[in-house]
Amino acid sequence: MLTDTHCHLDAPPLRGRLDEVLASARHAGVDRIIIPGVAPEGWDEIVHLSHRYPRVFAAFGIHPMYADQADEQALARLAGLARDAVAVGEIGLDYFCAVPRPVQQAAFRAQLRVAAEAGVPVQIHCRRAFADLLAILREENISRIGGVMHAFSGSAEIMAECLKLGLHIAVSGVVTRPNAVRPPEIARIIPADQLLLETDAPDMTPNSRHGCPNEPAFLPETAQRVAELRGTTVRELAAQTTRNALRLFRRIDTI
């Protein structure tokens, strides 16, 4: 069975047909799904979905594109939600978006501290900001709680620095695309005990479903490609990545 460690089930392309999406996921062998939060206004919906559907788990965070919403009230609410969440996320830095860098950095630090207080790992988004992100992670002692680099897009050298901090590396459907260069190289060399799989649905659709919204049922295509790259079987890869997910996101091991 596979674990989708990052899936936006609350996004409109999926939210309107959730019963079908989740039935297809189960049929495809996707056993557990984590929904990350991106902004405070969406947190209630994530709570609702995690209560309504078994084996769907909630994470809460403020994405860097909404970092200007990380005020005292939002952070206090996040601290309350984090006590029962599987992670704080998705959080991080994105220097492609318009939010000023100091605002993003302050929000990122504050949420790392919320996660540390709650004793839960973090789901980290990073785009064009690896130097600053790694510096903050070191300063905030990320190794005490752990986390995952969601849809990792960096180099092997950057990955090595993430691994030194005890972070996991998540592979998405981008690895299946014919023009992908760096993702397959990274997928080959991630240490087995720090490898995770994700869809980032409805984004990052695998190659065979190009043009369609992504969904958890498509995760096996990513698993197949990663297994080929690593010279293993899908069954072995599924078992390893699920063990890793259960170890990192301890609260998903509930059934």
C-alpha cells in the first residue's frame, strides 16, 4: 500500500468529487493521504475532511504566498490545531511569489517554532530560496522535529544538505515526465530511509495523465518510475516509503 504524503484534497478540482477520488485511490492501493494547509481560511475544511474520511490526515500551515496572513491570531490558531495534526505544513520560502522575503522568513520561523512546540514534523515548500531556507532550518534546529522537502526541486548538493538536517525528500509525478532531468537523478540517490512519495494533487500530474488534474490514484505511476530508477520493485518501494511515512508522521499510524 502507498502513502500520499502531500495531496490537496480540499482544492476545487478534487473537492467536488471526493467520494470518487478516494474510492479510486483505495482501488489503486493508496492507503493513507495527508492534506496540507496553505492558508488559515482553508483549515476548517481540512479538519472536516480528516474527520469525515478514514485514513485522511490533516496538516496545517501557511504557504509562503500567504505569509502576510501569519499574524498573531493565525499563529495562535495554528498552535491549537497543531496539537492534533500530523504535521505543520506546507510552509517555507518561495522567492518567485510577490510576498516580501522578510515577511516570508518571519512566517517560516514562527511556524517552525509552532511545530517544535507541538512536537510534529513540517512539510516544506521551497522555490528559488534554498540558501536562505537551509540557513533558517539550521538556526531553528529542524533536526529536533524532522520534516520533508515537499516536491523537491533542488540539486544533489542541496539534497545532501537537507539530508544532513534529517529531512526526508518527497518525489512527485514530475519524475515521470520525458523531459525531466534533475528529478530522476535525485530519485535514484535518495537514501531509502529518507524517501517519500506524493502527488501534490491536483498539481504535478504524472506523464500519462498530462492535461488532467492530478489525484491520489495516479501515485502508482510515480512509484513505478521511482522503482525502475532505483532498481527495485513497486512492492518493495511502497513498503519502504510507507514505513518512512509512518515513522515521520507518527500520528498517521492510527489503524
